[in-house]
Amino acid sequence: MTATPARHAALRTLSAIGEGVLADHALETEAHDLSRRDRAWTQELVYGTLRLQGRLDHILSQIARGEIDADVRNILRLGVYQLLEMRSVPSYAAVSESVELAKPVRKRAAGYVNGVLQKLVRERERIVFPNFDADPIAWLTTWGSHPEWLVRRWIGAYGIPATRDIVEADNQRPPLYVHTLGAFDDAAAALTGAGITFESVSGVPESMRLVEATPHEALVAARLIVQDPAASLVTRYFSVDAGMLVADLCAAPGGKTAALATSSPAPAYILAGDVAPVRARRVAATVHRLGLSSVGVVTADARRPPVESVDAVLLDAPCTGTGTLRRHPDARWRVKEEHLATLVPLQAELIDAAARIVRPDGVLVYATCSLEAEENEAQVTAFLARHGEFRTEASGSVDARFLDANGWLRVLPHVHGFDGVFAARLRRG
């Protein structure tokens, strides 16, 4: 017997992630030869294992002895996840396939994996976790499967009950959302005609939740982009006027660019840039696929914008991404608290550079997908202190439930059910 190609792909994907490759890129590389069904199964296994990695490792700490090397630990994580979370996988298959995965790794690895997983099958009722009331941090890092540094930060910022809600929201499999380009009714009719079931999203008129469909099926059937409602809210909050010249300075992968270009009213032209050539090519591919003639794409560093003067700027700044951990579960283990020391000064440099190209009476929207105050309200407050020529301006295009007391966009996973985002709309005097 040999392990299935899907399980081999899952192990290779986890190994690549461990070497620093982003999860979506690793999965695309390692699972590209699989059937569409097997790719979906592999993604569920990989993303689920990453999402619950802290929980799985806590379980392994109670049933596995000795030092465990990286490959064997990944095999065990995959096996434990299948045993406890994937009801469609029989226990014997989860164990036997994991054993097969371990055979080429090292001598006696297969026997070790078999022993650990068989012990879990026998003794799963004996696995214990910290009590939430007695030690909420321990519970949130083990059962909740989040890094301790982030749990402590969120408790300080949001309190213990809300942090638990955020963690539980992060550990849910994210729904598949799409943003309709053009008339919602046209997209709805096209999806219905293709037999694809969907639901509208309250408060986000351009968004749909697909009930049973793959992204490929939806994109073939209608003019759409795959996009969380939180990201759709950023472009709605931007609220550009017809005929504007717009710069989207950190545009990859291009979803917000496409949403802006097809909004109503729409800007006259969007210059979309990204610092990395490979990321700029992703934007260009999106623009080409959708036939967006009003968009130009350049490779450019947003600290030195590729244009001198525009009516409006969207700066979707690089950030820790702590608002998107359910959708990018590898990020919770990749991002470290010390990254803030690099990102916060970079964000300040980027927003200052963006401000220089905004014409008088023009608009600057600063956005992140972070839940961290230093990257959000503190960053904007510091910018306004440096730039008296800018002021906060509310956007009347977004439902009030998504706005804070300053008129800034604030979407929270545990409150709204979407990814977490922040945006501030700033008008130059």
C-alpha cells in the first residue's frame, strides 16, 4: 500500500510552508497535478491542520514521547487532524495512510507514527486541555490554537471574552465569498442559470456567499472576483467620484483594483502598482482576465509613487494580517510580534509618500487587514498630527454598523463574521 497522492501533496505542502513558502503558493505548487476534487480535499486537510496546529501539538504532547523531527511531526499533525476533525476519513485509513507517509522519512518512523496514532484512537477520551476560566491564555493557545504573544495582545486590547470570540471565529472554515463586478442582478442570473446557489450578504451589496460551488465554477459562470466582504467594504468606503484619476499603490493581487474599476460611479483611470514584479504580474493577470481597459499596471515602490498627482489614493498597506487568520491560517504561526517594529515605520513611510501625490481636495484611504492598534488608529492619528492639511472624512457609502466613532471603517471577525479590516478616509484641504 502507498499513501494517496492527496496526502503526499499535503505533506509536501506543510514542508514547504515550514521552509517559509506561503500556504496558498505551496498548495498551488504541490497539488497542481491532482484532480479538482483531490485538490479541494488536500486544501481542507492542509488548512485545517494549520488552523488547529496549536491544538494538535497539545494533543501530541500527551501521547508522543521524545523529540519529533519536522517531517514526522507534520505527518502526525495530518493524522491527528484526520482522526479528530475529518469525519469522512475512517480511523483505519487515517492511521495506515500516515504510516505509509512515514516509511520514506527515516528508519522506524513508520512504527513510531503507528504507535502514536493508535494510542490516540484508544485514549482520545483521556486528552485534557486547560480550563478556560482558570487559565484563559493556556486554553486560547492550546484548544484555541493561537500563538501566546497574539493572545496576550488581544486580551489587552479587546478583553478576554472578545478574544475568545476572535479565536473561535478564526478557527472556522471561511465561507466562499465573491464580489460582483457590474450589476448584481446580472451576476445572480448567470449563477442561477449555471445551477450555482448563493446568498446575498447583509450590508455589502456587491457580495455573495456561494453555498455549493468552487471558485472556478463561479468565475466561469459570471463576472466576479473571489473576495471577502470586508475587502469589498474597503472599496465601497473609498467611494470615488466619476472621472477621477486614482492610484492603487499596493494593489496585488488586484481584487480591490477590479472592484474600483467596475464600481458605479467609476474612476476614469486607475494606476495600479506593486513593488514585487511577481505580484504586479498577478494584478496584470486579473486586469487582463476581466478586460479592464481603464487600469494600468506598473511595478513600483509605493514609497516612491509612480505618479506625481492624482485625485485619490488607495493605500492597502502591508501589515501583520491578523484580521485574516481564518483565511490564511499559516500566518498565525509565521507572523511574530517583532514584525510590528518593522511594519509600523514602513506604513508611516508609505502613508507619507501617498499623501504627497494627493491633489488639493483629493482623498487618501489608508487600509490594513490587521486588528492591531499600532497599524490602524494609532497610525492614522500620528499621520494626522504630522499632516494638518488632511482631515478625516466620513463615507456615506458604508452601513453605519461597520464604522467606528471616528467614521473609520472597522470590520471585526467575531462581530461581523468577515475578515478583519481597518480603513480611514482622509480628505486633503
